[in-house]
Amino acid sequence: MPYAPVHGGPVIWHTPTGHYSLLVEAAPLPAQHGHPEEVLLALQDVTELRKTQAQLQHAVSLRDEFLTVASHELKTPLTPLQLKLQSPVKDAQSAQTLEALRERVVRTAETVSGQVRKMTTLINDLLEVTQLTGPSAPLRLEDVDLADVVRDSVERFEAQAAKAGCQLIVDAAPGAVGRWDRHRLDQVVSSLLSNALKYGPGRPVTLRVERLRDRARLSVRDEGIGISPGSLQAIFEKFTRAVSTRHYGGLGLGLFITRQIVEAHHGTLRAESQPGQGATFIVELPTA
């Protein structure tokens, strides 16, 4: 006669070496040929399967969260952009003088340009992640002085820093030279500097370049809201934020991209922070 197996759910098996997930199945064996009735048990180790399942569920959750945030972030600049593009017609109908019309058009153009730049940044971040997580693009290595890269980035950010009320303090003596990709390092400095201005408005931001024995170190210090200890590692993951998306926006890709670039140079990136006491991001790159 056929044996009907009895399926059980996964159980957790605790051992001195760890915890294991086991899938248990049981089937009764009827008494026959002088043998008493017995139960046949089959145990299957599904520990790795459960881990993979949890990872896939987490990945799906991140994807869904990302799609929600990306949709919101891309729509956010579209609404004022659409309204602003409608205003020149109204301005032309209501302006009393040509000078007044000119001033309104200039203001509208500046607002539209700002929204377009924001959308361009978001789209570039998405493209950057695709490139960095796909086949690695070769780095264009050349002799680069990290202090020069920092000073160039600071010069570009002066207007943005002034708008945020942040004083930029640079301590970058020349001599921290290595074989690096200048464009990619500029992305790293720009990302960390933009981050500092975003989360520490109204307070100074300090950028320091040091030459160690066989490494160069860049530190970017802000005096903003800080980061909780539990988020110091998570902030470098894709689509992860340590703050409310509603208040700060963004796709949660900036620090992920920055870390990928640093690691492509065989360097390291870490953060030191306490809530309410600002944050310091430290990049170390090999000079050899």
C-alpha cells in the first residue's frame, strides 16, 4: 500500500555551533512481516535556502521602496516646472512694462533651470549606479594631487555653501599624490561636500587632506544633525537613508556611489558620528 507522507513546516534546530533550519517530513510505515508499525522521518537542511529567501525578500522590499521614492523624487520637480512654464503666458498678458516682463521671465528661467538640474542629478545617479554595479569601467589613472581636487571642488561649491550659510574651511597641503582617476575623485569630493552642506546648513564644513606613509587621507567634517551609531554602516548601501526622505529627499544613492568609486581605487570610506554632533567622512587611498 502507498505511504502518505505527513509534511511538517521548517523547524529551528539549535546546536552549540549555531542555528539550523530543517524541513521535516514524516510517513507512517504499517506493521508487516513481523515488524511493528513505525514512522519514517526525513530531515532536510534548508538553512541556506531560508537565508537566500530572506535576502530575496529584502531585495524586493528595497526595490519597491526605491521605486516609490524615485517616482516621488522625479515628480517633485515636475510640478513646479509645469507651473513655471505656464507663467510666461500670464506674465506677458499682465506685465505693465517691458522691464517688468523681463524680470519675471528671468526669474522663471532661473527656477526652471534649477528644477531641470535637480532632475538631471537624479537621472545621473541612476545611470551611475547601473555603471558601477555592472561590468567595471576602466579607471583613467594619472598622477593626481588630492589637494588640487579638493580645492577645485570647493571653488565650485562656494555659491552653494554661501546659500546654505556654511563656511568652507580647507586644510589641504600639496603632496598627497597618487595614481588615481581625477574625474572619479572629483565625484567623491563633490558628493561628500554636497552631503555636508545638506545636513549641516548654517555651520562650517572642514575639508582636510593628509599624506600618510603609503596612503592619502581626505576627511570632510560637518557640524550638522549627525548619524545614529546603528546607521553608520547602512548609509553606504543602495537606496538607504538615515533620515526622513520627506525632509531631505534624494534616492539614497550618493554614498553608495562614493563608496564604489573609493573601493575601485582600492581605498576605504568610513563615517564617524554621533547624533546631534555632526559627522566626519574619511576616505583613504593608496598612493602606490
